[in-house]
Amino acid sequence: MSKNTIKEHWNLIALEYQKKRKLSFDDIEYALGYARESELNLLGDVEEKRIVELGCGAAENSITLAKKGGICTGVDMSLEQLKYAKNLIIENKVKIELIEGDIENLIMIDDDIFDIAISIFALDWMQDLNAAFKEAYRILKPNGIFVFSMQHPIYNLLGAEDLDLKELKISGSYFEKEVTFVESTGIDLRVHASKISDIINGLIRIGFNIENILEPKPLERDVFPREEWYRKEIMEMVPSTLICKVLKVPK
Ligand SMILES: C[S@@+](CC[C@H](N)C(=O)[O-])C[C@H]1O[C@@H](n2cnc3c(N)ncnc32)[C@H](O)[C@@H]1O
């Protein structure tokens, strides 16, 4: 499975994705149906902070942070996704640097320059998750914050799409290293699957201090579902998302 296939997938699916995604420009949603950044306060004060968003898509999160005074850079490998980002940045009258690049290899970015890195539902697409963690560590300043959310490895096993709670079954092995999706584009996608232990051990070995791990249960107040994959009755029993906040401990 090549990186180009993932890029091709995102270039093809960008329009469909953006039609559905519709994120706010005032707050950051780490997980569907869960408390946002304004309540979780994982990032702290972002004013004048240098922030990079890894796998930014249409850069809604960067726009939110730029509106709060952050100096933001968005990185994504899909030019089609970045086209949406460019338009939204203009519409929202903010300044954000956009970089077309692979977050597993950020050769164009110097060491130790960001105060904060965020990544929302992009690390699910890695060929080598540890390479992305290493790059996030490298480009963060000492004591920099990295907050990311990704699909929960257990939820991924349930094949929750189009199923009722009663029909749920485990659709594959938790220990399998690859998962395959055939998306609406018809592209057969194989991405690397991570166990919880792969994620946590990867972060520790790279030198991050784990500060907070959240496995959100949907809040009553949220309206569901927005996407078929996310089913409230299932998410009330199994977390759909893993949110991690880690700190770069200087070596
Ligand atoms: C599910 S979307 C999330 C986008 C955005 N963060 C959001 O919450 O809407 C995943 C994004 O990750 C990007 N992506 C996947 N693999 C990548 C890689 N290796 N380097 C950079 N971007 C990548 C895709 O192009 C896509 O825009």
C-alpha cells in the first residue's frame, strides 16, 4: 500500500468529506459528541503560540486557533483538501501557512519550532505511526504540547457502520497489523492498524510524557448521528475515539 494511494484517496474524496464534515471555526472538536477544546482546555492559552496542525484537511481547527491569536501552520498531503483550506482561510480572514507534505516525513520543517502540535483524525492514516510521532517530537520546542485524536482501536474492530447494537460482532483481530477499507472511491485502502499499546509505547519510547488520555463517552446534549460510522448507541458502550495529550520532554 503506497502513500500515493492514500493521497489519491483523499484527493478523490475531499469534496464528499468536506460536504459532510462541517466543523466549527470557534472551537475544536476532538471527538464527535464530546466536549470541545473550550471545555477540555488541553491546549491552554494559544495567543502568540506557534501551532502546527498535522493532517489539517480544510484547516478548520487551525482557523479556530488563529482566531484566538495562534500563529498557525497546517500540513496535509492532499492538495484537494488544501484547496478547501485556502478558501476557508480567506473567508475567515486569518493568516495560516499551508504546507503540502507528509506528516511522517516533515523534512521541510526545522527542529524545535512549534509550541503546540495538534492532529485530529489524521494519524489513523499512517503507514508508520512512530515516524509521525518522531516528527511531531522533533518539530516541537522542548516542553511543547502535542494533542491528537484518532479512531479508537477497539471501535475500529466493530464494523459499526450499518449495524444495530444487537448485530455487532468483532470484524477482525485486534492484533492484525493492517486494516483494509474499500471506500466510496473504490480504492482498496490498507492502512496500518495500531493497538493501544503500540500508541502508548510509541509515545513513551520517542520521549513524550503522557499527560492525559481520554476515551470519550458521548454527551447527552449532542445530536446524532452525523456520520453512519458513528452510532450513538454503540459509542455509549465503546469509545469511538482516543484523545491523547503528551508533552515533549527534552532529552
Ligand atoms: C480524516 S481527515 C482529517 C482532516 C481534519 N483534521 C479534520 O478533522 O477534518 C485525514 C486527513 O489526513 C490527511 N493525511 C493522511 N495521511 C497523511 C500524511 N501521511 N501526511 C499528511 N496528511 C495526511 C488526509 O489528506 C486528510 O486530509
